[in-house]
Amino acid sequence: MSFHEWQKQYHEKEIINLKKELIIDDFEIIEKLEIEIKDKIYTEYEFEHLKLELYKYYKGGDMNKEEMKAAKKLINGVTRKKYNELLNKIEEIEKKYEEIFSRIEF
């Protein structure tokens, strides 16, 4: 597979149906964080974008002081516990689809 073909699949092949992976509370948290959520099956690119938007709020013991300062504060009543639960689900979805992602080679 050429790089062009790989890139096309990465951006256009719809793989992840978040409606089957997340619950209503999860979608509400995403919306409260003012992250755009699309009513569609996600491509690998779109899923990675969603994940990166969520990681902007991440705070953990593995971070240095500068990283902690750069992390966004949770907003609109989202608790750290609920955020971490959602992030864990997103990471589990990523693991679940990892095999499919790895098949897209160039």
C-alpha cells in the first residue's frame, strides 16, 4: 500500500462507532468540555483528534511542573473522577481497535 492509499484510509475509512462504545454520560462530559462530537462513525484520524482534545485536560503523576501548568482545567462541572473514567474508556476503545489500525499499512 502506498503512503497516499494509507493516508486516504486513515482519513476516510470509518471504523469506530462511538455510540456503541460510550454511554450518554460520556457524551455529556465531552460536550461539557466543549469538544466537538460528531454523529457518525469515526475514522482513525477523527478518533485520534478526539483523544488529543481530551488529553488537553489530563493531569497525572507522570507529568512535570510545566506540563501540569499547560494542562487545561476541567470546566462546566466535570469532575476529575468522571474525566479519568472517560479517558480510560477512550484508551480501552483504542486498544480494542488497535489491530484494525495496525492493518492499515503503507
